[in-house]
Amino acid sequence: MRKFWEEHSQNSSVQEMMLDSGAQQLTQEDTPEIIALLPCLKGQDVLELGAGIGRFTAALAKLAHHITAVDFMESFLAHNRQENGHQPNVDFLQADVTSLQLPSQSFDLIFSNWLFMYLSDTEVSDVAQKMLLWLRPGGRLFFRESCFYQSGDQPRAFNPTLYRTPAEYNHLFTSAHQTCGDELYGFEIVMSRSVQTYIKRKQNRNQVCWLLQKVPRNPEATWGYDTFQKFLDSEQYATRNIRRYEWVFGPGFVSTGGLTTTKELVRMLDLKQGQRVLDVGCGLSGSDFYMAKFGVEVLGMDLSHNMVELALERAQKETGSLVQFEIGNATRRTFPENTFDVIYSRDTVLHVPGKSALFAKFLSWLKPGGQLLISDYCCGPHPWSKAFMEYVRRRGYSLLTPWEYGQVLQEAGFRQVQALDYTERMLSALTQELQELERSWQQFVQEFSESEFESLASGWREKLQRCADGDQRWGVFYALKPQ
């Protein structure tokens, strides 16, 4: 790597750093975009790894309490010091991150831009372990990498860069764990998305950034998996299971009624061209592409990496679409106040135990007068049947009655709350979906298997029975943020 960067650091210019002849325009656009994705840095201590010539150092210094800027290339660090040495809250350190030693729990944020693609898998794993030590509890890691293939157009005599897939980075970082004091910690993904500047300027999605958080590990609460995300992606939302759901719900959908109920619910919103919509739990993005036909910009967010990967596949066919996607944990994600005109969510909040805190976030993210529309699995009053209790436990759901759900929204500060029991609509959708599945038995078995058909069909029959028994309900909730 030293040989590679010695070749590309003769002038310590932004073109050399980015290995791109269009670096000047790219950096003008992607620097503010990246900075806007960071959490609030007021009073925070930041470790900037691979700081280079200081493309982000100055911006970070304006926001944070203190910056420690690290790079292993002397010429890059000298240029950074020349540009930013006058900043009283910036220290400079020449070091190779693979051998870097720093005090435990010294930083609130670790920031890097194009670093890990120059390290081997073993080196990334080792550095991830060290970063868990360097971060304070609740601290965050932000990084951005080139995935799949190179973006820059600068010729290279040799190129030792590792263009990993996003899934490989997800695995490397969420597999890391470290004991701090008496507590076991690991990283959880808060957000992962493509850098929009590169989509706009180069029509590629290979520039991917992540925000992760250091959190206590509790395998019992995540059914033996490192994170709840891994539980979802390995169990209910394993890729094969998603494709089976899509067979029933229709192309692009994994929620009750598919496109038909989507059209019915979206009519409640009276969408206007130019509005910004956040879809929490976007699944395979069918709702997002449908809403985009009204001229709105949609950000689809889902905790399941498998869902987002498949949604991105669908996006390749939607040229000029106003839809973007991110892997995101809504319970940990932050957006500026008054960002969205609409927040939309289909059969997702059932996974969230702390609904009050989540709805408070939604209220903050919405503009005054903004609309909230949610459909969700709900429950009937206790006592529940043993079968329903086991179903809820196995899925990790947190369910409320439709009335209780509406009360939580009201208490969060929403107004004109409509809490509608749509269980009859769910029953009709389930019945139709089961009939269609049974009619397509032969095609389904050819693509999947007889045992998978029986599993899916029996799952639908069980849902019909749970609804008929009164244990399972389906709720639709509409509310406004006060003006």
C-alpha cells in the first residue's frame, strides 16, 4: 500500500487522493453530503482515520470538540497540517492504522473515508476490534468505501484495492465484538446507503457509506444471533423466504394485500409532486415505486440487508426514478427536524418494542402538517391463545391492539389520529392470496418445492385462523403533525 500511495501522492492533490480527474467537482458535492449523514458532533471527540490531505478534517473541526487526524503517508499529513494546523482543536498523528494504539474509550465518533478497501479482511477485523475499544459506549463509526469496482478514472500501474460487496463489510463489522469492563459490545448498523453524488454524477451506486453504533451485545434478545438484523436476514427474511412472500403478495411486495392495498392506503395521503417521503421498512420497494409515480421523492429504509439488496435489483429497471434506498435502523437513525412531508410504513413497526420513542422520532422528522400513515400487525385483547403467544414469541413481535396503538400515537404528539381496525380487509386479502397460491401450485413447486408450498399455505391458513379467533388484528393508522 505504501508503494501504491507513493505513486499517487507526488503532488498531494485532491485528484490524487480521489484518483479521479473530476475530483474537484465531486468533492464539492459529496463532502457536504457525507457530513450531513453524521450525527450531531457538538462536544464530541472524533478520530479521523486515513485523513489524507484533510478533505474532511476542516469540516469535522468546525462541528466537533476535538479531532485526531491520522494518516500513514507523511506527504498527505504534511499537507493536512499546512491546511488545518491553525485549528486549535486538531491534532495530527502519522501512523499505520493496523498497528495504531490509542487509549480505551477516547472517542465518540470514528470517521474514515476510503480506508478499509486498502486493508485485508484480517486487518479490517483486527481494526474493528480495536475501534470497539477506542469508542465510548454508544459511540459511532462512520466509513465510506468503493464497492464492487473502482470509481476513479486515473490510470494505475497496479491496483491493490479490495472492492468488497456491501454484504462483506456488513459481516466484517457486525461480527466484531469486544469486552469493555464487564460488558460485551459489538457494532450495529444504523445506516448504510449509496453516496448520492456518485449516482448523480457517474450513474453508479458503488460508493457506499455506513454509520454503525457501539452497543451492548445480548444474544438472548436476538435469538442467538449477533444482531437483530442478522436474526431477520437469517430467519423470516432470508432471501429465499422473501422470494416466496413475493410470490404471494405480488412483484415488489411483502406486505398484506400487495399493490391493491397499497393503492387503497396511498389514496389517504393525497400526495403532491415534490414532496419528500420516508418509507420505514420499505421491503422490496413496491410501494416506493408506486408513490414515485405521483412525483414525490422517496427514501426507502429497511433493517434487512436482504430486502434492500433485492430492492436495488428492482431499481435497475426504474430509470430516472425518484426512489433511493438505505439499510437503516429507524430506532437509531437520525434526520434533521422537519425533513419529510410524509412518513409511511407497512407491517414493520411490529418489530419495535419501544414504539413511543420511535413515534417521537417520526414526529420530529415530519414537517409541520406532515402526514403519518402506518399499516401494522396488531392483536386482540388478552388473554391470547397459546398458539398465538408462541407465534409472537418466535417472530419477536411487539403487538398492541389498534386502540392502544392509536393512544401511543396521540401521546407522542400526533393529532387527528385515526386508528382503524382493518382486520376484515386483511381477511379478504389473505383469502384471495391463499386461493391464488393454491391455483399456482404447479408453478410454485417448480420454482421452490412441495414442502415450501405446504409451509407457506399453512402459514396463510394459520393467519386466517388467528384473525378469526380475534387474536390477530390488522390496523391502519393515519395522523398529522401539528402545524
